Amino acid sequence: MFRVHVKPSRDLRNDYAKLTDILRDHDQVIITNKGRGEAVLINIEDYADYEEYTHRRYIREKLAEAEAAAGKPDAVWLSHEEFWDGLEI
């Protein structure tokens, strides 16, 4: 389990190496400014995992919405070509 460390913003400048050591252990750092939380630092691998999690969660939500919409009697169905032509990429 990770630990959360609270550090003042000046540590970004003065003790950056120490902060990276904390992050290397997959702990998190809350950066404060004048005693108030301002930002959170996390390990880059943990950030990638978080991004993957939020992407999967978004996809699951959209699939659930699509499944619910498809079950309605007034659902509009598109052909494969109509669907891809309608996408704005």
C-alpha cells in the first residue's frame, strides 16, 4: 500500500531528488502552498495505470449507455459505413 507525504512547494526546488525517491517507491506527494493542498505528485507508472483505469471506466459507461439506448423501441440504427462516415476524426 502506498503512503501519502505532504510537502511544501519549496521542496520542488530545494529537495527534488528526495521527492523523486518518494515517488520511486510508488508513494504519493501532496504539494502545499501556504499550508493548503495545491497539487499531487505520483509516479509516472502509477499515472499510466490511472489513465488506463479512467479510459476503461469511460468505455464501460459508454457501452452501458449504448446498450440501454439500443433496447429502446425508437433506437436508430446506422450501417457500418454511415457510422464511420459520421465520425469526426
